[in-house]
Amino acid sequence: MSTVILSDEDLVDRVIRVVHERTGRMVRGLRVEVQPGQVVLRGLSPSYYYKQLASQAAMEELAGQVIANEIQVV
């Protein structure tokens, strides 16, 4: 069994894709940043529900990574 190492760019693309799919693109201006020790989600959500869906989608996609959800509910 081999381990696949993703570049930060590939990781960002995967997280954006899965969050958009899971939330129906309800998180506007979604940005994903890879920082030392964590992945940060930013954007604007119309409800706390979509903010939570974004977290859950990112956590499932990046098992074992620390996710910081800074998406604002507006």
C-alpha cells in the first residue's frame, strides 16, 4: 500500500470541490488555506447549517488534519 502525498494546491482544490458539492455552493467566496498544522476555511454562509456542512465535508476529505472553520454566517 502506497501513500499519496498531495500538493497544497491539490488539497485546496479537493476541499473546495467537496464543500461546494456538499453545500450546493451556498458558501460564497469560499477560500481554503493550508497553514502549518491546519487547513483554514473562509467564506460567507447564509446559515450555521451550511457552515457546519462545510466543516464536515472538509473533515471527511482530510481525515486526520486540523480544520479551522472561519466561515462567517451572514
